[in-house]
Amino acid sequence: MNFTAHGYVRTPDGKITTFEDPEAGTGLYQGTYPYGINDFGVITGAVTDSNNGSHGSIRTPNGKFIDFQFPGESSTTSNSAYINDFGVIAGTYNAPDSNVATGFQRSPDGSLAVFAAPGAGNVGNTNSEGTWVFAMNLEGTTTGDVGDANAEHHSFVRNANGKITVFDVPGQIAVPGSGLGSAGEAINAAGVVAGEWHDANYAAHGFLWLPK
């Protein structure tokens, strides 16, 4: 058993098609990692090759694969990718110099912008520093998690023009080193964010954030 990852797509009638990115390795934790699909059947995610390098992966409805790299490197240790119906892709990758989680947004023409939310840690001393993108809506607005230098977490929303709003849920835990706080997990076309937060007793709760 080598825990190699494989992709699949299931149609509404129950038919399942498995697939592999041609660059996928077959070793421990290597393989194909789908994370998102749009209404046209385009699937996005990550592929980990035989050298344990991780790249962005796009699978078209006819089964063609397109891989893409991140700035300043030929591969990263990990990444994620989500796609909307306009072909905009967003996600997270690990920066090559610090292994800090970094947000990115890729336009349909292949141009890629990277970003860090205000307050995100950038040293990489913990596994909780950086900016994680967890969801994107039709407008290209993203939401996710900001890990600061104290390993405390906060939610963020980034609109399509790049403006980022970081926020906390009232009553969320504030304990350095806890690795907890809040995170936006989903966003709809109106910009409403649904997410998770932890209170001072480490109990998890849900929240809704309404755009102003």
C-alpha cells in the first residue's frame, strides 16, 4: 500500500470515470488530487510527480490535462486549485523560499497573481502561517484562512479586484500557538461567506458573514 492518489468524476446517472494526470507519480502520497469542478466539467487540482514536486493540474471535459507552475519555482510541496464557470482558478501553494502558504488566482489566459492576506505570517516557523484559499464564487471572490505569526487564525474575503478584508468572529479563541480561530469555507454568488470558528473552550461553531 503506497497511498497513491487518483482522480475520478461521477456523472448524474452514476457512471464513474477514473483518471490520472500524465505527470502523476505512483509512490507514497504521489498522484492526482482533484479539488474543484465547474459546470462545464473542467476539473482542477494538484498533481504530485515522481520527484514529490506538486504542480497545478487542469483536466478538460475531453480528458486533456494542462499543468501549470507557480512563480519562482518548477514545483512546490503542495497546492490546491478551485475553478469557477468563467475558468478562473484560485487556490493555495507553498512558497519555495519559506514553505509559507500563499494564495493565488489564475486567469483563463494563464496569467497568475499571488497574494498574502494582511497579517499573514511569512517566516514559516510553524505549519500555521500564511494564506489559504478554500472557496471561490462566480465573480472570482475568494475566502479562506489567514494564519498569523502566532499561529492564530482569521477569516478573509478577497474580491476580484484584489481588495482583501480580514475579520474575526466575535468570541473566537485568541490563544497564540493554538492553530485555531476562524476560516471562511464557502462563498456564494452574492458574496455571503459560510465558515467555521472556535471559541475559548476550543468548541467549533459555524458562522455566516454578509458583505456590506
